Amino acid sequence: MTGFWMGVIVGSFALAIAAILVIDHYRREHLRELLLRQMDHHLRADVPRGRR
């Protein structure tokens, strides 16, 4: 039974590490999207506009 519990502990640890990595990946992608959106906004603001 000791081997069974060792497997449960190691498996739980591996799942926890995988969950942390997935959360970090999506957090970075969200921040990247926000930064790209802000850069796009600044680039549009620098374009001169014609007179009306």
C-alpha cells in the first residue's frame, strides 16, 4: 500500500505543477494581448489626421 500512496502523492504533485504552468501561460498571453492593444492604440494616435 505504500507504493500506492507514493504514486498518489507524486501524481498530485505533477498535476499541481502542470496546473501552475497552464495558469502562468494564460496569464502571460493575457498580458501580451493587453500590451499589444495598447501599442496599437499609441501607433494610431501618432498618425496625422487631415483637416475637416
